[in-house]
Amino acid sequence: MSRSPSTQSKPCPLCGQPAEPAHAPFCSRGCKDRDLLQWLGEGYRIPGPPADPGLDSGPEHD
């Protein structure tokens, strides 16, 4: 029995091992957690222009 393309195991985006359905698209809980830590630690950032510091000051008080 051949697998359809949608059910074939793709490699883990972090380590390249075959992905496991329980942790898809990752191969293990460890790779899944490492990816989450990258997101939480701002490891996945898109470069952009510097923020205007005046916009972060919030409403002005008298």
C-alpha cells in the first residue's frame, strides 16, 4: 500500500528526522519545545526599520 503525498512523513524542520504524527510537524516533543522557545525568546525575528521611540510613550499626562 502506498502513502498519499499528504500522509507521507516530512522531515522535522529543526533536525531533519522524519516527523511523528503526535508531534507534527516535528519529530519529537524536544524539537517541538525548542521551536516554541525560539518563538517565545524572539529568536524568529524579521528585520525592519527601527521603531519610533515617540510612539511607545503612550498617552501624555499633564
